[in-house]
Amino acid sequence: MEEQHNPSQRHHVVLTIIGRLALAAALGLGITGGLVWGGVVQIPRHLNPFAPLRITDEINWLTRHKLSRLERDELQCRAVLAESPLSHRPVPDRDLADGCGLSNAVEVIDASIGLSGNFTATCPLAVAWALFERNVIGQAAREYLGQDVARVLHLGTYACRNIDHRERGRRSEHATANAMDISGFVLADGKQITLRRDWNGNSRHEVFLRAVRDGACDFFDVVLSPDYNAAHHDHFHLDMGRFRACR
Ligand SMILES: [Zn+2]
């Protein structure tokens, strides 16, 4: 027979259940370790919106939020970058004249995956690069091509110019080294994959390139591929500007 409760007993039962659920949640989170939050409940750092980003953090819905916070916090950005595998050195600020200049920029000399040349980048762009090479490029290459990427071919970052080299209009994110253009990849076996040749190549190379484009959207604010327009037929444009696009 079902047990009968008067209203005050029912109230007590409900409170007990809520208390036990809260305790179970606290224990469950505590077991996984992490930072003490508010001195009461422990939550893993990658699930804690207040914990600073780390390159080795598991990627989740908070990653982009934490990345965008670095755009407003120069010191925090430098701290994250210092713990990344990117070999880099600071670049002096260059006054913004005509919408071109540098602020909080570094020169990236090397990364886990080799580069076709050094590049200058804002700190947030460099951090996004570190996350991108760690979580996307290598993984996509192993999954779709069965080997590693030896080197990324890029077309540079800083260029004092307008969007799409137009004579008039808005300055490109390249004008502040906040954008990077990627033209292809050299694989461990020496084969080259280029956007110009392989984007519509109907091969595993194409699958790889499209996976890299889609993965880039988790870290960069704007990702433009040959799907976007003819001006991007031979490169990915990746930037950390104010807009959001994944095309
Ligand atoms: Zn570009």
C-alpha cells in the first residue's frame, strides 16, 4: 500500500530529496577535481567560466567565450600564450595610423606543426592558432589522410589594406595583424595539399580541407573559404575581429 504523508511530512521529504541531489552533484563534481568555486563546490576548470583558458583544456561551449575574453585582457592573453607550444617573441606596438597598426602583437616563430614562415599576430589570434593546430589540423590529417601535417603554408598576416584589396571601404583585419591566410599543407610524406587545387578535388584531400575549415570555426571569429567568394578561391581567411562568419 502506498504510504500517506501529511503536508508537512511531504515538505520534509521534498527537502530531503533536494538535499541528497545537491550532495550527489557536489560529490560528482568534486571527484572529477578542479578549482574550488565559491569555496563550496569543486568544478573542473574547463567547465568553470571564471577559470582562465589553457591551451590544454578540453574544448567545449566555453572555449570561444574564454578566447573572446582574451581580446580584452592583454596580460591574461600573454599568460595563456606563454604556456602554449608556440615559440614567439613580443612585437612593439605600432600606432594605429589610417586604421593600420599593431597592438598586443607577437611574432610567432614556430609551432607544434611547422610553418612556412614566421608571422606577426595579435595575441588572441596566436592563441586561437595554438588551439586550432592542437585540436583540428593534426586530428583531421590523421583521421582522413592517415598521417601528420609537417608544415602549414600561409600567406601571412599583417598587411595595411582594405577588405579584399578594395580601394575603398573598411580596413581588413589584416591591417592590425588580426587575420591569417592559409593556402595549404605539406604532409609528413612530402605531399602538398593546396586550396587552389584540392578544394573541389573530389578526394580525401578535399574531405580533409573541409574538416579543417569546419574545425576552424570553433576558434576563429571569421573563417572564409573558397565557398565564400572568388577572392578566397586559394586560401582560408581566419580572423579574430568583431564579426562572426563560417563559410
Ligand atoms: Zn585574409
